Amino acid sequence: MTKIAMIGAGSVVFSRNLTGDILQYPEFKDATISYMDVDRERLEVAGKLCRKMADAIGATPTILTTMDRREALKGADFVINMVQIGGFDSTLVDFEIPRKYGINFTIADTTGPGGLFRALRTYPMLSGLCRDMEQVCPDATLLNYSNPMSMNMQTVFRTSSVRAVGLCHSVQGTYDQLMGYLGIKPSDGTFTCAGINHMAFYLSLKLGQKDLYPDLFAAMQRKEVYDSNKVRFELMRRLGHFVTESSEHNAEYCSWFIPRGKAWYDRFDVPIDEYLRRCDGIVDEFEKLKVFARSDKPLENVCKSHEYGSTIIRAMVTGEPAVIYGNMPNHGAIDNLPRTAIVEAPTLVDRTGLHFAHVGTLPPQLIGYMQPHITQHELFIRAAMEGRRDHIYQAVMFDPATSAILNLDQIVEMCDELIAGHGDLLPKLDARTLVPTSGKSFGVVDPKVLRASWDKVQNAAAADAVQKWHVIGPFKGPRAKEITLTDPTPIDAEFAKRGDGSVDLAASHLIDGKKVGWRAVTAARKGFVDLAAELAAVEFVNGYGYAEVVSEKGGEVELRIGSDDGIALWLNGVRVHVKEVGRGFQADSDRAVVKLKPGVNRILVKCDNYVAGWGFGVAVPGHAQPAASAARA
């Protein structure tokens, strides 16, 4: 019987989804799955959610929960790591200290100061996990999902003999998105992709023998396509190839976007502080999941995720080969990258393990994009293993975005402050070298102070947020793996026919053969209407929100609008705002000056989703909401 240990299972959505993926294979319906986390409450919720998942699938696994890592590892055939060390508190440090020096980030989990210090925090835990595996389950395979992927995999392979692979969903997820732009079923096309994690590029995209890149360049000329992925399409325009990870990630991997300032943030829809807002959303989501996990409600709408983990486990157990994209030491798979670099490339999986295919030589412009980050990865692992503070300075010096903003003295000073700010979470950095420090003293950061400051800014942005909504959806578009705000739905036709800005809240519509109606919801903290939670966690769909607000005197106001992804908004039947964009939610991403009429004003929102989460929020200064909707049937 196969045993899988999930380390960091308090990442409750991820552990639940991976459990569902595994249990949907008949071979693993009676597997043993051991969940481990250091947070007792999160561990409890994870266990309950995974039991609900098993019930929904009709599987009968043995589900164990423990706070003892070695206990979880005993007898494991596969170990899945999804740990984030330091959580939201440490992430705030990664963002706020660099901000003092004039640097802003979007995600900060892959490279640069944020990725580097996240990897340094993870090093003691991850190297310890590998030591435990060598002693407790030496034949097990480690599947690592924790970022920063490349630096974490350096930790695994440079400190242990554990068989391992790093996994990310960006390769397969982005491929589906590209096929959607082209109106092609993903299963009909083929691709080859290679590089480093989050900076791998599609070397070929084909339909049979036809090269699809000319069609993708043509599709980029459509405004709704380009606007949905501005940074990545701009990179493709310049480099000739499309990159795997999202626009918000790649905006911080080079000197061409964030260092250019606010005008370029706006031009390319760069969502500064995106990951911090996601962390806020995770806090809200956990509170909802906690209530659900402890209820008698069953889990519904179970579907398989994009993740490769279950595919690898099945291939290695059954011997039936599969091809995935994994992250491992290069060892010649890519001819013009260092052998010790952690690369992402096509990987054959079977009973014998995981084996890279030979990719060959990458175009020089793509090597140029990746090389500064590969240098950072190498300096990181040497800093962690040898206790070399100077290698931390040097890693940040080679970060393109940081070096475009700060001089050398500022980089060293910022690194010293980050080292002090993270305190005992980092490995010891006491090796003596000739490279000088900044000579300045800094203390450990109080996360409560940073959190209070962050909350104050976010609460101000969400002030006057509309709280009471009705929502309906999700509506699929006419093309597989593609969605736009212009895709027609029954709601559009009904809304246009009524003509007064109202909707029929009593109406229902067929979605996938089921009658679906409008349902009342309340916005979460900071005004976010989470459509993944309220409608469905699905991709390439449209959903709607309807609300009524009362203005005592009417007059001109500025709406503050946020969405994940695109949004269109109608006020009293007139479209006053539209933004087709791929982004995460920020309460005040967009603004629209409108004129309210005295009394009841009707708002309709249409929100689309490409991948991952989705939702929206609208703030109307000085509004009130009626006790009950006045929408007419």
C-alpha cells in the first residue's frame, strides 16, 4: 500500500487538492496519507477537509495527522513539501524593508531580495527534512512545491542524497492559456519548454507540423489578448518566445518594468504588493474553510487540478510512463546552462524514477534573461552552506531589478537590515570574509507593527466598499481555454432587454445542465467578493455581481474598483468602466468618475477569470444600501 506524507499540510487548499488528485486514481483509493504541520489548528482543518475529499470521491484512504515530522515520514513512499517558513509576517519583512530603500515588488517569492531571504528562511527546515528522509524513509521520493523553487532545490540536491523533483503548475497552466488565445484544444497541440522555474520559455508551439508562434504573434495584436498578459506579451515581442510564469512575476525578474516607476506600472498593469494581498485573502479563506471543515456539509464540485504530483506518483508506482516538467540539476539537459543549475525541462517518469530529456541549446537572448538568476541561486546555496554573508550581498547585486535602483552601498545596507529583521529564522552567517558589511546595526522587526501599517493602508483603500451583493455564474465562453468580457451570456441579453440597469433576481439559467440562480453574498474583509468561493473555483469563465446603493443627494463620485481578473461595470444601465486584464485583486486598482442619481442606483459587474482565483470589489463613497434589493422580476 502506498504511503504519502504531506509536510506543511496546513496549506489547506493545496493539501486538499493534491489529496483529491491522488485519490481519483483507482490505484490509490486505499492509500495512506499522513498530514504534518506545526500549526495544530491548520492541521486539524486540513485533516477534516481531506476526509471530506475522500468521501466526495468515494475513496477509503487511511488519513493520519501529526505534528511530528519523523512520525509522518515513517514508511513513506512519497513526501510532498509545501512549507512556507515565516508566513505572512516574514513576507511583510521581505516587502517593507526593501520599500524603505525605494524598491517595490509584486510577488517576491522567486528571486531578488524577497526570493533570496525566503530561501534562506527555508534552508534549515528543508535541509533538516532531507536528513530525516535519509534516516526514516531513504527510498522515498520528495516532491517539492515550495518556492523559491530553484533555490530550494539547490538546498535539496546540495545537502542530501534524496531523490527529488521540484514541481510548478506554470508550464501546463500557461500552455492551456496560449491554446485558448489561439482557439485550439490543448490536447490537439504540442509544445517543448525549457529554462529555469518561472523563467522557462516555450521553445516550440505546434499544431501537427504547423508552427503556432506566427499565430500567437497575430493574436497578440488583439487588444483583449494583449491586455490580459501585458508583461509576458511584451517579453515575447522582444525575446521571440513566451515565458511560463505570470506577468506579475516576470515584472520583477528584469530591469524593464518595476524600476521604471509608476508610469510603467500603469502601462503594463504591474500589481505592486500583489502577494501581500493574496496573503490577506488566504487569511480570510482559512476562516471560511475552518467553518466548512467543522460542518456536516459535503465537499462538492471535485475536479482534478493542474498539478503534476499525482501523475508522478502513479507513474512511479505502476510503471506506466508519463511526461511532466520538473525542476532538477541540469546535468547536460540544456547544453548552454551550468550542469549544477536547477533547470525546468521535460521529464520522463516511470518506475525507475525521473529523467530529463535532452533539450539542447537555448537561444542566447533567453540565456541572458535567466543567467543573473542562476548566479543568484549559486550564491544563495553557498551563503547558506558556508555561512557567507558576503554571498548574500553578491546575490542581490546580481538581481536586475534591484541593481537598476540601488547602488552597491545601499544593497549591502538593505541586506544587513533584512538579515537582522529575520533574526533566528536564517541560518548562521558568521563566516569571516574580507568583504565589508555596512557597519550599521539593525534590530529584529516587530511583525505586529508592519501588519498594523499594512492593514491601515488596505482598509483605507477598501473604505466605502459595497458589502451586499447578488452573484451568478460561472458562465463558460464559446472557446475552450479562453474567456473575455465580451463573450455573451444570458445575463447580458436579459440586462440589455430590461434597459433600466436592473436584473431579475428571481430568474435562473442553465449552466452545464443545472439551473443556477442569483444568490445573496456579503463581501469579505476589505470589500472582496470571492467568486471562487461563492460560485466555483474554475477557470476561463465569467461571473456577475449585482448591487443597489442609495445616494441621499446624488452627484459626482469616484468609484474605486478592483478585480481578479478583468472587470466591466454598469451604473444604472450604462457601462462606465471596463478593464480586460489578468491580475490579482487590489481594492483600488481602477477608478471611474460617475454621477449617482438621488435614491437607488444599480450596479452590475461582470468579472472574468483566466486562471486561479477570481473576484471583485467596488467602493462607492458615501453610499448606503437598502435593506432589500429593489430589483424587479
